[in-house]
Amino acid sequence: MAKSKWHIKEAVRIVEEAALEGLRTGAEKILTEAIDEAPVESGTLRRSGTVTIGSIPDGTQVYEAAESGTDMSDAYPKPVGKEKAVYISFNTPYARRQHEEIGYNHPLGGKAKYLEDPFNRNKEKALKYAALKVKKAIKDTK
């Protein structure tokens, strides 16, 4: 008689990690488009865009690093925290207002809804990236 032993905790871990990695890949695509569509004056808003896994980054650290043009790696949380989520964020005091205020004029480029529009255009692709990563992870464990 053939026997199989299932390691549920290990299987869940593999699937979660693969799904988060796929979602991160999709989120980076969304962020790339969002950066191109974000309003620009000094470039700080565009430089403050991040993709993180597990939690939202320390907005103050990201903003200060983006404003000075320095490395922002210390501002990112270490993946993967208890929360199984991927975040795309812009981390300036004015990011939300610039995103929501459709009446603002942006003579140097960019527009309102600079994150929402790329997200809506690419959310299905992000889910497909996640599904492909999960399928590959499952296949590779056989």
C-alpha cells in the first residue's frame, strides 16, 4: 500500500511566499506606471513610491530619504511580517492630496489618481503573476 504524508504547514508557507512574491512583481509594475503618472515638481513624490511586503514603510523615513535623494532601504520593513499583504505607497505629506485633488494643475507633468489608475489597469495582471508563482512553487516541490 502506497502512503503519502502531507505537510500542511509547509505547503501553506510555500504557497503564501509564492503568492506574495507574485503580487510584489505585479505591484512593482503598477508602481512603475504610477511613478510616471505622479505629479512632478521637485521629484520627491515620485522618489517616495515604494512596494513593501508585510507592512507599510515608515513614511517619515521614506519622505526624508526621497527629499534628499538618498538610499531608502532602511525605511522598508523586512518581508514578510505577520500580515500577508503587499503595499504600494507614496510617502510624502502631500501624496494623498495630490492623488485625490483632480482640480490641480501639473505644468511639469503628472496627474491626479496617479496610483489608482495604474492599479485598476494592472490588478488582473498582478493576480496572474501571483497565480503563476504559486503554480511554479507547487510544481517545484514535487
